[in-house]
Amino acid sequence: MAYEHFILFCEFKGLREEKKMKKSYCPIDTFINTVKGKRKGTIILHLFQGDKRYSELVKLLDDISERMMTKQLKELEADGLINRTVFPEVPPRVEYSLTELGKEIQPVLKVMYRGGILFEKHINTSLK
């Protein structure tokens, strides 16, 4: 059975484990594999500016679905980068904040942001 078919089988059967931070051959790969995903880096950068409610994050990142937002937040929480706090109110209020680990990687994400701007400039000049 091909690997892709095995993964589909496991997802269908509910056997696939939740994504958790895993050590890679190279620390750079470990970092990238942890923060890659639909707008995870952007979520972390927004949370560095302060705690955010779920609805605030949805408004800030309006280019992804709520389903994808929820998935990314769960993965970031499982990897220990963000905290999810549920307040016992009616209706329930949920806030997200960075953990100490999440705060530590913020400078790296800022440098990656600057690198992205550099690449975008290169792309724009090569299109002309």
C-alpha cells in the first residue's frame, strides 16, 4: 500500500495521531516543520502584540477559514507555543496567548518576515 493511501486509510479510520513537535535531523528543519502551516507564523506575531480572543484572530486573518484557524491554533497549542484560556462565562470566552517558548521564537519570525520582504522584492523585480 502506498504511503499516501496508508495516510488516507489512517485518517478514515481515525488512527492518525495529532501532529506534535518532532525532532528532525537538523534543528532548522525542526523549527520550520513546527511553524509551517497556514499562517502559523502570522498568528504568533499577532499574539506577540498581546493576548487575542478567537474572534479577533479570525478578523486579523480573514484569508483562512475558521476550520483552518482552529486547526492551526490546536497545533500551536499542542507544540507548546501558545496557551488557550477558557473563561467560565456565558457565552464562553476563549483567549490565546504566547507561552515562554512562543515568545522566544518571535525574533526569529521577525527575521523571517524581513527575509520574505527581500524575496518579494526579488520576485517583483524579476517580473518586470
